[in-house]
Amino acid sequence: MTRGADNPVASVIVPCRRHARVLARCLDSLCAQRTALEFEIIVVDAEANDAIAAVVREFPRVRIVRCPDGLLPGAARNLGASHARGTWLAFVDADCVAEDRWLETALAGLAAGARVVGGSVSDGQSWHPIAITDNLLQFSDLPSTRPPGPSKLLPSCNLAIARDDFAQLGGFPLVPLAAGEDVLFCYRATKRWADGLVFEPRMRVRHFGRTTFGELWKHQERFGYARGAYALELQPAHRRLGRRAIAAPAIALKRMSYLVRSTLRWRPASIFRMVLLAPIVLFGLTAWCRGFRRGCREPVQTTADAATIEERR
């Protein structure tokens, strides 16, 4: 049971937009956390959806913050953080389920010296080929078999940080896309604390990925677009090349090689599953490459992160 909501040490923030159907499963996992620490749970209803409010009413100890503006994920997390009372902030998405020691493990990592700690992301639907592929394309380098240690990037769906440090970073960047804000957030953090981001494999969540080809295509195209539009980990020459349709096969091959290397390095037994899912993986990569090309042709930049991105070019 969630305890100490009146005087929390930590605040767990769950941004939620159009995920009312799966929110209860997430909240069940948070209320079942095995920890002696007092914590609160805050759901940010990013578009004042009555269905989301109805789910939260089933959990008396969960607070809800409602905004009718249709907030994107980063802005929703920032809003939740502004209402948090805990010294520590932990973020998990509504379409995730946290394992029962998730919060305790996250806070232990911060207490041990990490400025930002993130954990592993596994399949919520290990039988569904599209959902598995969705996770593979996003989280191939975040399995529970990866050893703990410093990391350049951590997932916003499984993240923890001290509230004061979060304020120093200015929260998640306000971006015009529903993707990429977590990468920019990690850029900010690594610029301030060179080795401050730490991956903790025991800080586990299960992610329930997209289950239709349409959802998978839309999601991967958006991710590819963000990568190109924000020039994430790109040199100017990469963006110029990315604008050309003839370069798409080479870009897809490069991304595929990264997925294969990550799988072989951290979870080699899963390479057989990747082979079986190859047609769906290629479908997702095609969507990503299409979005990437469009992003390279239509650059987007936020004022807050212009200097950071320029330094990485």
C-alpha cells in the first residue's frame, strides 16, 4: 500500500494522455511497491480526460493534476514535478508497470551518488510480435542483463532524480514534438555532471508497447523525425545526407546494425527473436527513416537547448 502520502520522501510522477485504459495497471504496481520509504503518486492528466480522472478515483492515495491544454510528455512531467512534495522525483509512464522494488532501487542509486538514475525496460507483452518490436526499436540497449554503470542516455519512462537537481536542469525541455525531450534532458544532465547518469538494471519496468502496425508506424516515424529535426547525435554532414532519399537504405542499415550490436552485447540469446521479427523490424525502421529524412529537411530547435545541440555538432 502507498504510505506516508502526507509527508512523502519521494514523489512518483505519471504523465498520462490517452492512456486511461492501461493507467490502472501502472497505478496498481506503484501502490504495491515494497519499501519502508514514504512516497506519493501524482498522475498528470495532460488533457483533462474524464476517463483518466475516473481511473484515479479508484486509487484514494493517488493525487491528480489536470490540465486541459493537451500537454506533451516533457511538459506534463514538469507540471507534476511542480506539485511534488518529495525530496526525490521518480518518473514512470502510464503504459508501464514497475516491479515491486523499483522505487527503492531508484532511491538507493541516488543515495549512492548518481545524479540521475534510470533502469531497464522489458516487454510487457512478451507474446505480441508488434509490441516486442516496438520495445526492441526503442530499448534494445536497456535490458536487465546489462551491467550497472555510467550511461549517456536514460529512458524518461524509468527515471529518478533529486528534486533540487531537476530544478537546476530546468526540468524537461519544452519541445514541440512528443519525442526527443528525454534525450535533450540527458544532454543537459551530462553537461552539468559528466558521469552523473547511471544505469541500474534492477530498477525494472515493463513497457506495454504499440500493438498495431498503424501505431508502430506513427510512433517510429515520430521518433525518426525528432532525431533529424533536433540533430540528436548528428553532425551537419549527417543531416545533409539524411535529406536524400538515396541515403535511406544506408541509414536503415546503420540503425539496424546498432540494434544488432546492442542485442549481441547485452542479451545475445535474443538475437534469434530479432531474426524472427525481421519483417516487422524492417517495417518500423522504414517508418523511422521516413521520419528522419523529413526531420533533416525541417529542422526544429528549442531556444533553451540551442547551445547544447551546437556543442555536439
